[in-house]
Amino acid sequence: MSQAVETTSHTQVPPSKGQAGVDPWSIPLEKIDVSDSELFETDTLWGYFERLREEAPVHYCAESDFGPYWSVTKFDDIVHVEKNPEIFSSAHSIVIGDPDPEFPLEPGFIAMDGPKHIAHRKTCQPTVAPRNLARLEPLIRERVVAILDHLPIGGTFNWVDRVSIELTTAMLATLFDFPQEEKHKLTFWSDMATASPIMAGGVGITEEEREAALRECLERFTVLWKEREGSAQEDRLDFVTALANGAATKDMEPMEYLGTLVLLIVGGNDTTRNSISGGVLALNENPDEYQKLRDDPGLIPNMVSEIIRWQTPLAHMRRTATRDTELGGQSIKKGDKVVMWYVSANRDESVIPRANEFLIDRKNAKQHLSFGWGVHFCVGSRLAEMQLRILWEEILERFRMVEVVGEPVRVRSNFVKGF
């Protein structure tokens, strides 16, 4: 039995006059700007990052839509940045763009440093801890089965909408104890949180629309907060209850609450959603690996790690230098933006052999940076892996192949790398 799917979600936008389609080796090194979102939409980023890894692993871009910034493109250099949060701070922003001064959204704990980061992270940790995930696994499997059993056998459908989004939003709603009948609001808020006119090439969204969506998100979750204040943590293990009653978080200001919600919604949505879509596409583009999977379903857990590396659903994270320092032989000044390109590090062949090949039986498949590294390692990594594992276990029980028949439409974003 096979399925014919299209991996599309976002509306196509007009092409811009950027670096996409230009030979990466024909551009002066100092003119390369890998923050150009069209490179990601057109999937033409790889040559640019290969050149930077070879010629300028720590590269300065003086002019971009996001201002000047340093690109860190090799695995070991990124690990060094992650290991030194006192020098490379998350506090200013974790994306290449700067916050909107007219909409003072406070950062979630991923954009905090030191004791405050630890305390806020600790508050949310029980919701995605192994004990709670063990309780959630039967529910995840039940929802996966329901989704797959309602797909049209032999028919063409949109995989992103019918599977990737449906599964991740149902799970997000569970983690927030958010009404399932409203779950698609979570996807909308996630997409709006990561969108901007610059990242979208100046089309498709205004800052006013984005702000209105995020205020709606805050209003809805404030109602849930008030309902759950005073709830015993043993009785509920959802994020809202944890935040409303945690010693470190119960007195947070509304915009800080919103920042934390955005972190948890985007983290729970984009990593899993785009890895689900990217995995189907990767197996279609590598039919020998798909056959290897059919021959040995025991490869699923290892394949899940390879899918997450291969897709790298969040392309970058940013840090800001707290003092003058040196990195990769380059002098970084206090206040400089330092952008860690996970999408490049995950193709660094000096650390990952045959990094440009999708290999579901890869040794050390967990050696990737899609979840970050160190103190900011993704709090929901086990949940993402579990959802992907269960999905592929159930797919192989039902379908010989899920076939991609349409041309994938990628998101125009240098942050969310997906469909």
C-alpha cells in the first residue's frame, strides 16, 4: 500500500533578487550573506555554507537586512560558543533579527542566561521529563493511528497539513492542556511568532498583523493561567499549570509569559513538524535508504536522529558577545551578533563523516546540533524523537511507501527551515 503526498504548507511568494541561483564561489567572500531567506526557500544555501566552512568558518557580514553579524559555520566552533554563555549571551535575542522596540516581548528562558535561565527551565522540565513522556506515549500512538487511518489510500493529499501539523498541534495542545478543538490556533501563533516582513522577503505579513496575533495568544493563555493558579503540580503536568505555580515564574509579567509561550509553542511545533515532513522527503529522495528501512524497521530510532540532523528544523541561533574575544582566529567585539548556523554544522564533514548523505544506519547519528548544545539544549528533544519514532512505527505497519508526488514548497525564513 502506498500514499501519494504533497509536502506543501506555506503560500509561494515572489522571488527576490538575492544570491539564490548565483554560483557561491563567484561572489567576493566579504559579500556573502547567508541570512538571505531566499537561499532557504529555494534550497540553494548549501554551496554558500560549504564555502564558508572551507574559507571563512567565522565570517563577518558587514551589510544585511539584519545589520552586521558574524557567521559561525563549523561544528566545533559552535560547540565552543555554546559552552561559553558568559562570553556569548542569549539575553539580547536568539534570532538574527533584533526585537521590535514598539512591541516589548520579553524572551523565554532560551534567551536567558545564568540562574534565571536555570530556574525557568527547571519549572517547565517535568512536563517533558521521561516519566511524563511514558504516560503520554499511548496517547501519542492513539493520535498517530487516528491520523494515518484517515488518510486516502492511493490518493494525493497535503502531508504537511494532514499529518505533520495535525500531529504536532494535537501534541502541543496536550502539553498546554489547551482545548483540542482550538489546537490549530497554536500553529497560527507559531507561524506568526517566527514570521517577519524581512524574513519573508518583505511580503505576506506586517508587524501589525504579527503583533495582533501574539496579543491574541497572550489573552487566550492568560485565561488559562488564571484558571490554573493554585493547582497542585502533582495533579497536572501541563506547561501553563507549571508556569502559573512555579516559584520562579508565578510572578512573571505578561510579556515575559508571552515570550515563554512563544518559545514553547515554536519549539514544540517547528522541530517536530518540519522533521516529520523532511523525513518523508528525505526517504523519497534516497530510495535505497527507504528500502533499508522497510527491510529493517529496527532502524527507526537511529533514523529519527538522522532525520533531525538532515532537516535541521531551526537553521540558526544567535548569541551576542558580552566582551571582546577571539573565535576561529577572528576578533569579535563586545556587542557583536554571533550567529550559530546549525544547518551548516550538521553538514561539517570534519566532524560528521559523509555529512552530505542521508544514511539511516549512520553511526553516532545523535551527533548533531539540531537541538543545540550545553545549557540551552532543547528541553523537548525526547518528545520530538518519540513522536517521530511512533509515527514511523505506525507508518510501516500500514504503508509500503509514502510517495512524494508534488514539488515541496519551503518556508522563506532563515530561522525555521521547513515546509
